[in-house]
Amino acid sequence: MEINILEKSDKEIKVEVVGEDHTFMNALKAALLEDKRVNVATYDIEFPTISDPVLHVMTTSKPIPILKAAAKRLIKQCDKFSDKFGKSIEEKQ
Amino acid sequence: MEIEILEVDDREGRFMLSGSTAAFSNGLRRGMMAEVPTMAIDDVNIYENGSVLFDEQIALRLGLIPLVTDLDSYVLNCDCEEGCTSCQVSMTLNVEGPAVVYSSDLVSSDPNIIPAEDKIPIVELKSGQKLYVEVVARLGLGKNHAKWQPVVACGYKNKPVITITECDGCGECVEVCPKGILSIDESTNKVTVSDEIECSLCKLCEKACYLDGIHAGSKEDVFIFRYESDGSLPADKIPLLAVKQLREKAEQFIEGLK
């Protein structure tokens, strides 16, 4: 996944996530908002068919570790889902 | 996060996901529709088309036939330039009229990659008409074309909760409920709910109750998913494949930030 950092400071970041759409961006945004260090997390797809989403996050500390932590939380959710779904299917059969 | 499988067979699935968020559920739904690769006919060489349909109509009808997909033997983004045995399957179709051309007339070079349904009509040929085509099937994603979608009618709703605070057993709500999930309990003369998750939240019962004693709401963190497979992949595998794609995206995002 190609990521272009458009703007970056100690408490704010704007990144363009190339080739993604609402599927990943909305889940990531929700994971970011679970973090107390995040004040603002949102994304914008300027033109639906041709633009890449731009993620805009405002935080109280350095933003990149916060982004990574949010993605890790999303991975954990996915793992939990795979685990529980697999087990329930086994029980059903 | 808890998951309860309500029903599943090889074509249809229904499960309840509790303790999750709308963002994750929607990611899962979109993932199931657009990010899980399946096989579909992508290139069509028409050698002879004596049928009443135009070449492009035949090609579209062939493309929309769901094919049983083997994700272990084929790769989505192959490095080869001209197509190889690990990224594409060729099939031929040669039928002479009078006959109806069905999906089962496709002869595949790989016995595992075959149409999911035998009796999908492609075109009707009269006597003397002939259809001879050679096609190439490839893996693809639903976000690029609907023919690569593994699911149809995939969606979720919040779990309905019907609360009854006051009831004099008039039976107005029972009559009006289109799902037939309300009934009057003979012993207590009060309304009872039999199959709460079938409720469509139409709220006709609320309107019918003159006591304002019945309320149909929903639980925000419980989701009921329902989906149908088109036959290309088994229904019990599709949610797992979708969540795997979502996980891969999150991993690539972390990788991309480095």
C-alpha cells in the first residue's frame, strides 16, 4: 500500500492512502477514534471515482505511532473475528 | 466480540455478530462484496456466432456465469505478462443448433473450475445456427466488475429489540405485524414475541397500540448478517476471506508508514 504523507507536524498529520476506499478507511477511522490521544480523525475522498482518500488526524502526541496503534487494533479485531467465526462454524457442523 | 451462526449451508449464511462496531461490520460487508477474489470469464474469442445475439451480448452473458473458484491454485496478481496456468483457465464452447446453449456446455481445461450452475441459458440456437467460442477465465475483484462478486444480497441489520411495557391483550399489534412474530399468550392475556430477530422495525405495532405500550428498537452493537453465495465460493468461507483482506490492508498500512 502506497502512503503519501502530505502534511506532518507534532500534533497533526494528513496522509493520502493510495488505492483504498471506504472499506478500510472507515474501519481505520473508527479504530483511531477509540484512542483518547486522538482529537480529530476523518477522511475525505474528494471525487469518488478518481481520488484517493486523504486521512486527517489531529492528536495530542506524535501522530505516526498513534496511526500504527490504530491499525494494530483493527488487526486484533480481524483476528478475533476469524477465530470466533471459525469456532462457531465448527460447532454448527 | 461474539459470533453466533444462525444458519449456514454451502449457498447461504446468516450470523449474529455482537460487541462490534458499525465501522467494522460495514468493512466486513464491503469486503465480502468487493474484496474477495473469484473466477469469472474475462476474455472471449468468438470464432463463429450464428445466433441472434450480438457478439458483445454473448460475451456479457458468459462473463456473468459464476464459476467454482479454487483460490489455492490460482493467484490474483500474476507476474507473468501473457497469462499462465496459475492465473487463467481456458474453456471452449461449441454448440450447433437446434439447441439451447447452457453453461454446462462450457468445456474447461481445469476440471475444478466449472460453472457453479449447469442450467444457465446463454442463447437459443435454431437449426443451422452455430456458436463456437473460446474463453479465458481469470481471478478478479468485485470492485472492478460485478461478475467477480462472490456474494449476492449481502447485508446486515442491527438486532431488533421489542419491549412491551403495557398491554391489555387487545390484539391490534398481532394483526398488523407483517412478520407474524407477535401473539397473545392465552394464560396471561398479554402479547408475547416469538422470533425477535425477524422483526423488520416497520413499527406498525407501535402505531396500532393505543396504550403506547409496545416499542420496537434495536441494539447498536449487535449485527445480524445475511448473505448468499453465487456458488463460486462456499458460504462458510466468504466472511473469513473478507476479514483476511481487511487484515492485510491494515498490515500494509503499518508497512507503508515506515
